[in-house]
Amino acid sequence: MDDFYAPKQLIDHYFHSQLKVLLNILNAEKSEKVTPALTAIDKDEYKQLFSISFRHKTDYYLFTYFQQYPNLIPSEQLQQIREKMTQQAVKSLRQLSELISLCKVLNKKGIQYVIIKGPHLARRLYGNAAVKVSVDLDILMVKPDDLPAFHVALTSAGYACVEQKLMTGTWKQRLFVSAKREVHYYNRVAGCAIDLHVKPLANTILTAHRYKDFFTDIEQAPFEGITIPVLPPEKYFIYLCYHGACHQFSRLAWLMDIRIFYLQIRDTMDGDKILSVARSLNMERMVLLAFMMLNLLFEVEIPGSIRSSVEHSSRLKKLVINCLVAISLERGGDLKLKPRFDRMVYLIRLNEGLTAKVDVLLSMVMRQGVGVVFGRNR
């Protein structure tokens, strides 16, 4: 592992120069040093850097960095990123307002749900919901049979179901829920989208029984004057690792969130406990991979008990390479045929057990079928 696990050589091999600049800035964010991570860059490089940062959802870190070292870029360019961050903050605060309103409605109706990521995670990790912009709000549905109740609650709040055909027949609902993980809603007035997760995890057609106890230990957390249901810290952290690993950690912001979450809880939760919970959820490999990526890119020390599980794993080393390639892709590059095929192979390797691997392939086939039935409007 020591020969393979040489961060500089791996990063030099798979990351182009501007991506390495971004990584240096993200690492400078956690450093106590006052020395800037890079020297002044020219206008063209600046544009490329911020284009890469936008893809990785790390604009906040660049903004705070260049505020600290304003001499590295022209003042008008610093003003542009300041205006962009203001727009993102407005969107984040709008999402926060929508989330609070929706939680009040769901609480009043007694519908069981769990809030994950989004404004709640931003407040938990950074102390400010405006810091982290999300594409949409994620709501986990505890009981699949509650889909009609959720639909009524969301539509009454001004949200339209993107898959409108879903509500025209019971068999279509069953097909959709079996094949896919989320139902999508959008509020044009609020400019806010919702991913309603009808099941907590993807690719769980044959293996759904493994996660029947996923919601057995929901916690109630105070949030902006109300109480919302969330996962306990161990499971929340593991879920973030699972989510990032399924997407090959292709956005560096996901790894930043996982890093900060772990640093906040590591003193109260040891590696053995993390692995124990992850193993019970069949997510051990996702967590091990997350720690390898954190160590490689952000020098987060891997706990001893976890390090012993990754030292001699050739499979995990190959998965790390897959993630580095995915991170280095240009914006939209993941939609091309080869990266899509590579991700399918990656997911098969990532999931443990023959049944879980078959689930990956079966889910892909069923999602294609759903695309034919419901159309590809999402």
C-alpha cells in the first residue's frame, strides 16, 4: 500500500494543473499556515479555475481564499465571484425557507420522513445554511406506502410532480418505486426542487430486505425553531460516504463535507463503531473507500482499525483510481459513453456480494424501462 499510496505521484498523474491548484486551495482552507497555496494567476487561468470549481461545487472555498489573498486576482474578478456567492446565498436561504415550511406541513400531518443533506447539513457542518448551495432538497420517505400522502402534501405546497404519469395508475407507481429511488418535484414560484426518496438507497431490488431497519433509530433535531427527524451521527456519516462513493466522489465538495463531518465526530466515535454500523448496512466498502480518498486528497489520518482493512486491498486501490479519473473529468464528461460504462463497472466492483452486483445491473435495466414508460423529462 505504501508504494501505491503516494499522494503526490497519484495526483500528478491523474489531475491536471488547474485541478491541482483547486485541491491546494481546498487544503489551504484547513491549514493554519498563512502562506498562500498559489501565486497570482492570469485571467484565462482564473476562468478555468472557477469553471472547475463550479463543477465541484467548491465556489465558497475559493471565495473565502481569495478574500484572504485578494492580491492574487484582479479586483474586478474578485467582485464577480462575490456577486456569484451572493446569488448562491440567496438560493440557499430560499431553500432553507422552503425546507422549514415543508417540514412544518409534514410534521402537522404526521407523515414520517427524514431530512438529509441540504440546508440542514450546511448548518450542521458550517454553522450557516447560506454557505452551501444544493441542487435540490432531499427528503427520505420512511414508509413507501406514504407516497400518496407526500404527493398531496407537496402539491398543496405548490410543488408539481415531474413524473406526472406516476400518479395515473397504481401499477405505474409500483414500477417506478421498484426501479427508481426518487420522485422529483419542482416549485416554479419558489424556484426550488425536491428529491423525494421513496427508498433510502439505490440499486436495492433484490437486496431491499437488508435495509429494513434503516430508519429504526431516527433522531429528532432542533432546526430553525422546529424539530426535524434526522439520522444519528454514525449513520448520517456513513450515508454521506455511501452517497459520495456511488458517485465516485466526482464532486470534491462531497469529500469536503465528509471530512468536516468526520472531524466533528471522531472524538466521540471510533473506527470500530463506524465499521460495525457500516457493515450492518452493507456499506463497509463505501466507508473504507471514503477514508482512502480523504487520506489521499486531504491528509485525513485513517483510524488504525480502518487502516488495517484497506492496507492490502487491491480492489479498493482500483476503486480509488476510478474515483480520481471521475474527479478529473471535464464538466459534462461523465455523460459520455465510456465514463458511463466505466461507472457501471465501478458500481459492480463497489457493491459487495453477488446479489448486490446483480442489483446494479437489474436496476439499470429497469430504469431504462421506466424511461420508456414515463418519458425522459428529468
